[in-house]
Amino acid sequence: MYLENGTMDERVITVKDIEDVEGFIKSSIENMQGYLEDKDQNIAKGTGDFQVTSDEKACSRCNFVEVCKMAR
Ligand code: SF4
């Protein structure tokens, strides 16, 4: 339901839709864990293991810009 205008939109969610989302989530978790030195302790790898973007637009909207600039 859209709260702004009170209309409803019905969607049929299939088992494949759920499996696709689960696959996306698992892949995302694995990607993020790839940047950890120690998964159990949630310790990140060193700053040299992270690539910075050359897209200034992305940096202008980034929540980590201050930390990122200090690490460069
Ligand atoms: S400021 Fe944000 S978007 Fe830009 S390089 Fe750093 S982490 Fe990436």
C-alpha cells in the first residue's frame, strides 16, 4: 500500500524471486567479507586493500568521504 495516496498494488512473489534475493544477499555478504582481515572479529583489511573511485560525483554523495580522504 502506498501511504501517500492510499492505493494498493498487488505483487505475486515466486519461489524463484525469493531464491534470487537470497542469492543476491549471500553474494553481497561474501563480497563484504572479502574485505575483512578477520571475519570473526570483524576486522577490516588495510586501506591499501580498498580501491578508491575516480568518480567525483560518487564521492560527493559518500558518507565516508572524510575518513576516505584522511586514509589517502
Ligand atoms: S569518498 Fe567514498 S566514494 Fe569516494 S573513493 Fe572514498 S569511499 Fe569511495
